[in-house]
Amino acid sequence: MHDLAAAAIAAGTGAASTEALRARRGRSTYVGDVAVGVLDPGAGHGGAVFRIRARLLRLQR
């Protein structure tokens, strides 16, 4: 497996793990426990960037 593909998998796993966390910083702290169960947008974006880059790299080969 290519390193970028492995990074994409790890980023997706890490992003998914943010759903169980309670926000301690940022705007999500204003809603408190209501935000628990919601994927952190920044983590989701990071995971998407790695997935897309890995897919583009596969297509270029």
C-alpha cells in the first residue's frame, strides 16, 4: 500500500473518532454536548484531502 493511501485511511479513522469528543475550543463549545456525535469539520476536510490526493495519485499511474 502506498504511503499516501495509508495516510488517507489514518486520516479518515482519526476524523471519525472526533464524533465522540466534546469540544473544548472554538465555536462548537457554545453548543456544548449538542455537538457530540457530529464530525469535526476540520478533521473531515483533512481526511477528504488525503483521500482525494491518494485517488489522484492512483489515477496518474
